[in-house]
Amino acid sequence: MGITIHIEGTLKSQKDYNEFIAFSTAFAEENSLQYELFKDRKNFLIKVKNGKIIDEEYMVKGIKIKPDENSESLHFEFDDDLHTQTFCKTQFACAETHIFIISFLRKIEPFFENLKVIDEGGYWESNDRSALEEKMQFLTKMIDEISEKYKEQKDQKWRYN
């Protein structure tokens, strides 16, 4: 539960991969973000390709960037086809972090022959900060209410009717 940004795309070429890595590294350094470069790393990827779920071990290369201590990292793991599928949950970060990530995605879009972004906060499509903040506040309230109900029931036996 929470606001997540889903990202999928294929880079245009190996040259674009190199430029993407150089740009992303510089971006992380300019913004004092933690990052990690990796290549020739085995990883088990589960992805959807041509409508089929594929779960195989791949050699991957790419970059991991930590945009905020309260959000998940952006893991750009590229397979041999320079394809990536990833997501980043921003629910527990602020709207500013979510917008910052969307801004980064807009800047890297030219490196991709296709970049598909599904933004559960709606900001990618609308650039509507207030709508994003409203969704984040609503979900935070729902998560807090569920957490409170769980705490109330924690020491009690669940009652079935």
C-alpha cells in the first residue's frame, strides 16, 4: 500500500547506456545522493516481456540511486537488451522527493527508445503537486488507521461471528 512509481524501458544503444550512466552519476553527485554502479552482476529478474512473465537469472549492469532516506532506491538494472523494469515507492517520503524522482525520469527519457512510467501519484501525467500531496496524505491516513486497528487487536483474540 502506498504511492509507487513504476518504470520500464529500453535504452536506444550502448552509447545511450554509457551516456545514461554518466548523466545519472553526475546527477547523483550534484545532488549529494548515495549511488552504486554495478556491472556483470548476476541477478534473478522477474519481468513481463511480450505479455509473458519471465523469471530468469540475468547478467545485469546499471546504477542504484538513493533519492531520499524515506523512499526506496531507484534500481536501474539493464539486461543484455538494455531493458529495465523497476519501481520506487515514495509513500513514506515527502511529495518533494516524489517530484524530484519524476524530474529525474524526465531528464533521462531521451536515452530511451521507450520509457513507460506509471505514477500512482499521478504527477508524471499531470504535474499537479496538490493532487499528489492529497493522495499521499490520504494513503498515510489509511495506513495509520490500519496500523492503529492492528495495535488494538494485537493483544486480543480475533473474534469471528
